[in-house]
Amino acid sequence: MNHERLTQVLRRPIVTEKSTRVRAEANQLAFEVAKGANKREIKKAVEDRFGVQVEKVTTTNVKGKPKRFGRIQGRRSDWKKAYVRLAEGQDIDFFGAE
């Protein structure tokens, strides 16, 4: 796979109450990824960037919500979310906390 493509696959980690709970219970992390990314690209991108072993990748397409700005109606963009299960004993520390 193209190294330049892999650097564009992962957009940002998702840190919410749900993703924190899933991380503690199932050793899974949540990422916002490129809409055209497939599971193999996501797995390779996480392994290359963080130096961990990925066990499984699950993806979901998140639909954008309709929003109003005064009288103007708008809509947030659709995006893709990936849940990445790490192998036993693997971990990624985003915040550098001990």
C-alpha cells in the first residue's frame, strides 16, 4: 500500500464517554477515518503509525445531522468511524499520562 495514502487514512482519534468505556472493556480504540478507507488500509495505518498489533477493525458510516443557523438550514457532513481492536497487551497512549 502507498505510504502517502496510509498517512491520510486516519483523521483523528475519537475520545468520548462511549469510546473510553469500549477502550477499557474491550481494548478497542475509535478513530475518524477517510470515507474511502477500507479495513485493510485502516489496520495497516494504525500498525505503522503507533507500532502496535491490530487484531480486528470494525467500521461504521455516520450520517451528518441537519442543523439550523438562524433561518439558514444546513447539514453536517457524513463521516466514517473505525473501531480498532488491539492485540492482548498492546496499548496506545494519546495523552502521555502515566
